[in-house]
Amino acid sequence: MPEPIHIDSRWAQRLRSGEQPDAADVREHLLAVHQRHAGFTEAVARGCRDAAGRNSYEWLAEVIDPSRHRTVLDLACGSGVLAEVCLQRHGDAIELIGVDMSADELALARRRMPNPGVRLHQALAQSMDCIPDAGVDVVLCHWALTLMDPIEPVLAEIRRVLRPQGILAAIIDGDIASSPSYAAVHDVIYSAAQHEYPCYANADLGDARVRTPEPLAALLRQTFPDASVRIEPGLVSLDGAPQTLAQEATGFFYASFVLSPQARARVLAQVATILCADVGSDGRGRFDMPIRRLVAQL
Ligand SMILES: C[S@@+](CC[C@H](N)C(=O)[O-])C[C@H]1O[C@@H](n2cnc3c(N)ncnc32)[C@H](O)[C@@H]1O
């Protein structure tokens, strides 16, 4: 994994000086992270597998039923891994659309899926004019709903583009407390961010309601009052040598991109120590990541 480039966006500068960043600062920050580190999500998420051997892209793609679903939108598709999984499973039986605000991520997605039949659009989830009303059967969103703020216009756009009986499904953060090692890694990284940016806790990316089941279900009821909503827990794990694992685990957190090089080095050492606690006789450690799969059936 390459050394991360420290991102000193206006969002980070505002946080450092104790100011509250606004939505435009958040977007600019996310774009800067994804410009410098395009594909960083897949670099970790593809290798994280659950007890059944599935990664979270595969678990999410299971909601597609090609006998009922034709058009699938990969919302915030990033480098296109989920769309590729869908294509590998269902080929010509489905039509794929990818939307993302980052041109750098979309360039990777296009390289992965040169087929012009896969439509890729650079757009904000809050305003998907590129997709007609009732134009899709399934909206999938892998690890991005938790970044979107404001979230209400995103849900309104999803409702607009979904056909009746459509499905919204997303991978979102899991229950941190369900994995002590994840909780410890999370704590190390966020404490370091909090130390360098005293307002970090109040300005984390996205809408906090999307990260916890009850507020998320309440939010969904506002937009999809008749939908049946399931929020299922999952656990995916990555294994490897502790030092490599520490770099991969740390690099998965957006907070790691705003740490100074010195703070990041300290964090890496602490994360490696946490992950060393689980090292087996083969010298390999494990990083467990709790996740959730949201499925809203209209
Ligand atoms: C953590 S990455 C996940 C990428 C991909 N879904 C994956 O899991 O590999 C988050 C993605 O969401 C995109 N994103 C965040 N906020 C967005 C918004 N409001 N509209 C469109 N894309 C957004 C980012 O550009 C980035 O590609």
C-alpha cells in the first residue's frame, strides 16, 4: 500500500482553526481524498471476507434478482468494484448505471468496465438529473451513504429514480462495540484526529443518523413510509502480517488522511500493537470489521 498523502483541504484547515466546515467544504475534502487516493476503499474492502467467504460487495450484490430486476444503479460507485461484481454475476440480464461525484474514481471504474453499455455519470447523489424518474429497479450503495450530507435529498432522489417495488440496499458501518479490536483501532485513529483537530468529533463526515439502525430506520420511514426495512449485521475480516494489516486497516479510515505524518506514524505503531494481539502461529493477524446491510423493499 503506498504511503498516504496528507490532505490539507479547507475542511481540515477550518477544523484546525476551530471553525465549523460547511457542506461545500465536506465535498471538496472528499474529492481531494479521492483524487489523491482513488480506489482506496476497494484496496481494503475487496479482501475483507465474512465467514461464508463473501466480501461486502458480494453480500450487497445478492439482493439483485435478475428475474425481477433489470436496471441497477451503483450509487457512489467509486472505482466500480460492485458494478463489476454485478456484471460478472448477471451479464446482459441487467443494465448497469454508476454515479459518483469523483472524476478520478470514475476513471478507474471506466478502465475496469470499458463496455460503453455500462453508463457512468459524474453527479452528486443529491441531484441525479442523469437518471429519469422510475428509471431503475435496484439502487445499491456500498459504503458511501454514511458520507452523504445532506442525506434527505439523496433519499428523495433514490425514491424518484426507483420504480414501484424497487429496492434500495446499502453497506453501512456496523456496531463498533461488536468487535473489540475494531473498537480499539477506531479509538486510536479518532483520538489522534481529535488531538490534531479539536472539533473533529463534531464534524465527522456524513449524517450521523445513517450510522445507527434506529435513527436510520426513522429517516427511511420519512421518505419510504411503506417500505419494509431490514438492517442486518455482518462481520468481515482481513488477515495478514500485522505491519501490513495495520497500514491497510488505518488507510481505510478517512480520518487517517488528515493526520500529520508524525501522528500517522504513531497511529500505525499503536494499530500494529492492537492487531499483534491476535497473531496466530503462522505470524498472521486479523482485522475484523463490523458492517451492516440495509435493505429497503418498496
Ligand atoms: C468510501 S468510497 C466508496 C466507493 C465504492 N462504493 C466502493 O465501496 O468501492 C465513497 C464514494 O462516495 C462518493 N461520494 C461521496 N459523497 C457523494 C455524493 N454526495 N454524491 C456522489 N458521490 C459521492 C465518493 O466520491 C467516493 O467514490
